[in-house]
Amino acid sequence: MSTQRLGRLDLELTPGRLTLAGRIDDASPLGEFAAQVPAGDIVIDTDAVTFVNSIGMREWMRLVRALRERGTVTFERVADVLITQMNLRPEFSGVSIRSFHAQYVCPSCGAEAAPLVDAIVHADSLRRMAAPRLPCAECGKPMDLADFPERYLSLFKA
Ligand SMILES: [Zn+2]
């Protein structure tokens, strides 16, 4: 396992898996970092990414492009701040996403949360651009997506 820090972003690389945590911004040259990742299939986990700016998004795309040239890239636990940006970019259309975070709100109690949406379990509804209703952690009633489905689900459209 190797870990390193680029600005305010922590990276952990284990065989077949890259985990990012923190902020992807001007201080995160992910395009250069790609050279350190061995060729082959890889899972990228961004559960703990909290922020990305426009330069960070450019670096993120350079990283993903480089890794996709060398193997299959699968995204797990995609951060809310990244999934909405990835939905704006056609090159991510059809990529393999196992799960992602999305902003939800509970119509019963008003609680807001960013739960993890399992894209395998809910594949059918995602293809129809319908966000699955998920249980509220506060009251147990079903929560709804708090945003336009296009912001999160365009990537899954059949
Ligand atoms: Zn609730």
C-alpha cells in the first residue's frame, strides 16, 4: 500500500484500488499522479472527497482518461461533488459506477442527507432516470432526491 498527499488531497493506492479523500483543487496534479498507478483494472473510491473546483475537475478527468487507457475503471462511492460534475461531461457516459452519493430530503420530517445510492441494486430505476426512494435515518420514512434527476442520473440513462 502506498499513501501520499497532494495539497489537501490524500491518496491511498493498493493493488486494484485507488482511494481519494479531501479536496481536489489547484494543488492536486492528478494527471501527473496517474503515471504512478500500475496498468490494469482499477476501482476508484471517492467517498471522502469533499470539494472539487474547475482546475481539480480538469485534473480528475486527466487521471480518469489515463487510467481508462490502461484498464477498466470502476467508480465506487462517488462523492456528491463529483457525480454532479461527471453528469455534465459526456465522456463519462456509460462508465461503470457501483455507487454514488446524492442529496436527499425527507418530506415527512425535513431531514437532509447525502446517502449512498447503490447503482447495481437500483440499476433499472436509474436507467429510467428515477431516483430510488431511500429510508430517512431520522424517521424511517422514504426520502426523495432533493435535486433534478438529470444532475445525478444522466450518466445512467438507457
Ligand atoms: Zn424523515
